[in-house]
Amino acid sequence: MPELMLDGRRLQVSEGTSVAAALALGGDGCSRTSVTGQRRAPVCGMGICQECRVTIDGRRRLACQTLCRDGMQVETRP
């Protein structure tokens, strides 16, 4: 089972879990904030809405399109 760091917290997930699903399992399910400061969550689940953008291992990625892997570092705030 992959173990990743989600905003500095360890989270272990099942093999094949997307980062978006890990966000839901590991906290409030939100991945970023709007310009007004409100938390935003994935909407479409297929990469079109861009609402699930997070930083994964130092690069901006779509959480719904990225599978978790052991040792991954995920930051939900830019």
C-alpha cells in the first residue's frame, strides 16, 4: 500500500488510488482555494475543470489524473 505525505501528514492508501481520492480520505477533500479564499474540490473527475490542481513532488498536477505512489509529496496550497 502506497504511503504519501499530504500537507505534511502521512497517509496510506490502497494501490490504484488517485490523489483526488486520497485528498477525500485524508481530510476535507478540498485541493485548493478560490481567489476569495473558499476551499474548492474536484468537480469533473476527468481533468477538464482544473479544480483539483495540487503540487505533487514540486510540480503542479491534476489530482484526479494522478495515481498515488509510495513516497509522493502532495501539497494542496500553492
